[in-house]
Amino acid sequence: MVIKFFILIMARYSSKRVDRYRKSTPKPISEIIGKVIHDLGLGSRIKEYEIIDLWSRIVGNQIAKVTSAESIRDGKLIVRVKHPTWRNELLFLKRGIIEKINKEMNQEIIKDIYFK
């Protein structure tokens, strides 16, 4: 998912901006991609998609079986829950889940979770 997003952005990226990265010595592709992501301000959006992709690993199998991370807006993670009883339980676990996610990402990305 992150790769598809990046390819779409790269398609929009003008050749004028890419020209400034051309030097006489070759650069590693990871360095070039990092500069492009930084220049376009996409770092936080990529981290958000990464959280959604890693949801089951972060929360564990038991919670992942009854939930799915859907989207992130303004630091708020939207999670769909299959059963109302699980939703109530997750409300009690919310603070711990937020801390776990932010620790996994090495920065504070998620400020709140909305279970629906």
C-alpha cells in the first residue's frame, strides 16, 4: 500500500525537482527516495499507512481478529470493531494501544483512537 502511494506521488513529481538530485557521482536510491519524501512532506503520511499495515502486529492476534484499522486523520486512528463488547473493552485499553503504536513508530503520531 505504501509503495502504491509512493509511485503515485512520484508520477506527479516534476522532472525539474528531480534534476537537482542529479550529481556526477551516483547516489543510493534510498537516499534519493528519502530526499523526495522529505521535500514533498510525505514522511508522516507514510508512517500513518505503515501503522494501518502493522495494526495486527502492534495489537496482537486476539484484538486483530475483531478489529481493523481503517484510516488516520489529524492524529486520530479510526478502528472498526466487530462486536460492541470488544468496543467497550478496547476503550479501557485505548491509552496503552496509543502508547504501543507511538513506541513502534518512534514518534507520536497517534493522539487518539475512535472505535466504531
